[in-house]
Amino acid sequence: MLSTQVIGEFVTATVRKGRLSFPDAAIRAGYFMNALPVVLILPSTIRRAFEVKHRYGFSYYDSLIVATALENGCTRIYSEDMHGSQAIDTLTIINPFVGI
């Protein structure tokens, strides 16, 4: 699944880093949204993100990704930004680039 936040971060990061033009990033985001369920960030998600940030020390935006995943029953997050192989409740954070 994807959160609305992750879609926005994908577009922003790929355009800022010069990997894609904005129109191309928007097209790719559309492909992701067609392929995967998209979930919204709710007030309960924000409150849970505050708890995750306090407990684990992630940035607020990473905490929001974790909270969204937890609320939606995800068991894994793939991220190069967060601490790889860390477990948070029923969720495991995996850095897909470790060992490459």
C-alpha cells in the first residue's frame, strides 16, 4: 500500500534530485496509485506518529509513514532513510540497499 504522503515524497524527491521531470514523476505516481491501494492520513494517524516519534526518535515524517503502515496492517516498510532491520510492534523496517 502507499500513503498519500509517500506519493508526494516520491514526486518531490525524484524531481528535486533531477531523476524525473515533474510530468514524468506524476505519470509514475499514477502508475503506483493504479497498482497499489492508497491510504489517507487521518487525525488518528497523526496522533500515532507523535507516539512513534517520541518512542523511536524518527523524524516526524518518517514517524508518519510508520504510523500509517501500522494503522493499515502492514508488516514491512522498505526505506533507505530509516534504521534497517528495526522492529516496531508488528512492523519491520527493511533497507533494500544494505549489502549492495
